[in-house]
Amino acid sequence: MKNALLPILALLISFSIKSQKIYSSNKSYQADLKVFVVKHEYQADLKVFKVNQSYQAEGNSGLWHFVTQEYLSNKKIFFVDYQYQADLKVFFVNYKYQSGWKNSNKKHLLY
């Protein structure tokens, strides 16, 4: 019985880890990550597309679903005012196909 539950549990955990459900915190000390929104795409580490439903946030590819409750999130972020304060620089894109990493060295920040 225990052996049958392990693969199911592993599958459920892998799905929850892959999704990018983001909570935007009002306090920097509560955040896992400090994020700065850049003005130009070429300045970004990650190009982000905001999706409407959590199931649309696939993998670590820049598809973010913002949640209203902290406990529903995979990552808590805080938007900073200055680029030097940020762990990650993002640029919000208009279309899903535009999202993705420009600086893959920072991918670990969202795992």
C-alpha cells in the first residue's frame, strides 16, 4: 500500500513545484525574492507573461499566475524600486510565446 502511494505523492509534488504561482508581498522581509521591473526587454533576466489561471502557469518558463493569498503561492516576491536591490530583473510581455529566460544563470531563483 505504501509503495503505491509514493509514485502518486511524487507526481503531485512535482506538479506543485513546477508551477509559478506568485504572491506579491508588501514587505521585503516576507519575500523569497526581490524583483525589479525593467523598462526594456533587453535589460531583463526573465520575460514574464501573466496568466489568468494557475493551471496555465507551466514550468519555470516565465508564465506567472498571481495569487491573492500567500499560502497559495510557490514563491513570494517583493517589487523593489531600484535595480541594484533586485535578485531578479523582469520584463512583462504581452503574449505567452514571448515569455522565457534571457539569463538562465538565475533560473534557480524560481525553483
